[in-house]
Amino acid sequence: MPIRIPDALPATTALEQENIFVMTEYRALHQDIRPLRVLVLNLMPTKIATETQILRKLSNTPLQIEVELLRTASHDAKNVSEQHLETFYRTFKEVEHEHYDGLIITGAPVEQLDFEDVDYWDELVRIMDWSTTNVHSTLHICWGAQAGLYHHYGIDKHELPAKLSGVYEHRLVKRSSPLVRGFDDRFFAVHSRYTGVDEAAVDTHPELEVVATSDVAGLYIVKSTDNLRFFVFGHPEYDSDTLKLEYERDLARGIDPDVPVNYFPDNDPAREPLNMWNSQAQLLYTNWLNYYVYQTTPYDIRKAGRAARAMAGLV
């Protein structure tokens, strides 16, 4: 089934070249079905690349999805044109009175800052608070997951001895969760971050549960027991060459980064990397959309959100 996005969005051409069904807005409006409304708060500086990566994952389901892109008005994005932002992105002021079936909050390269020192932190807090009343299910990615745990549950991050970069083996902790239905008992996932969250700190909160973790990389998936918030500490949306591009960027900056773990064959950056995470990454997005958005969201979009579900006795 198709993903519905603006015709002129740069991701459209890339997705169509991959034979992904992208539906025009005109055709979507003439179907007698309500698409899922998914809002993507894109905090990454490489906005066009991140748009394409996430839209690729959202597209591979039997559901019609209407995607909107959200940006923070309090941050001056330097790696994308203002015309692109004005054309394809909305601000919180423009959406705060609307309701959505799903919200995705991406990562951001700000994990070495205290949360309160991030220039758009106050705006992000307002968006996360708003999500509890206007969004049915929220998926937090990487730094977005750390920010969500900190704001909603008071769980802080800590700095790692060195950047965690590479492809790591993980294991399932809660195998029965529909979120990981179809996952292998051992699977690979991508991480790229300087900070982490202690699993022991999550375990002190009975309203949270660990779904998957790694003996080396630490937490990978945490969710709230009411199925309204999901926290993924890796980057399941990453393309095959994303870690390579980050590694080459850091080399050019003189950072002298470690070679991403378990990524290049024989640990040789001159060789093309192997993608060992794509299948679980696709399942993660597909399962979230199917089991925690589509199957439980109210048909009346105005009822999407924690307050509405509470009034209906569903929380």
C-alpha cells in the first residue's frame, strides 16, 4: 500500500526509483478510507536524508499513511534551505490543535549537551507534553528516546567513554511483544551516539519495560506498558552507507574516530559496508504502525491521544 506525501518532496523521486508506491494527494483524497496521520519531528541536520530514510520504512506496510513533517521554530537549521523548510515542514504552532495517529521524534547530534542547554529544548518539551493528549502513539529515536525518557520519567543519560558507532548484536528481553514479532532471537542494530541510558534506571519504573538490549551497546528498545510511548536507542532508519558517511565526516574534521564496529568487511573502511540490520529495522516500523497505531487508534482522529483514550476507559 502507498505512502502519501507531497509530490514535490525530494524523497518522492528516490522512493519511486525503488519501486515504492507513492500516492499523489489527489488520488488519496478520492479513496473512501481514512489514512493514518503520522507526524515526523525531524531534528536531524541532514533533513532530506532523514526524511527519505524514515519514509522508506513507513512505506512498506499495507496501510495508507499521510505523513507530515514538523520542525522546531526555535532552531535555525543550517544544512537545508529555508525554501525546503517552508515548503514541506510545519511548525508546532501550526499543528498544536490537530490530532495524529502517530508521532516520530528523531535523533539529533546534541547528546553531549545537557538537555536544558539544547536551544530548542523548551519547544521540544511542549511538543512531548502535547503528544500525550493529541497523539495516539509516539516513537522516539536515539537522542529523541533519551530526551523522552528524561522528560516523561526523569531518567537521565550519561556520557560514554567513547562514541558508540557500529552494528551490534542484540537479544530480545520481551519476546512476546508484538513490537518485535518476526525478530530473530539474536539480531543486529545500528548505533551512533556519545551517550547512553542505564538499563537499571529504566527497571526502577514499573510503567516501562525493556524489549531488547545488547551486552555491548546497551538498551535498544524500551516501551511504556500502556503502549503509548516507544523508545529506540539506535538508528534503525539508517541507510547502508550512513555510518560510512559519518565516519568520513569525522575524519575530515580531524576527530580521528574509531572505525565503526562490525560494519566494514574485515574492519577495512576501503571496502563497502554490509547491511545486517535492514530486516529488523523494517519489522520495527511495520510492527509499530500495525499493532500500536492502526489496530488501536480511534477512527475519529479527534479522539486520538491519551486524554481521549482515558475518557473512553482504554488507558
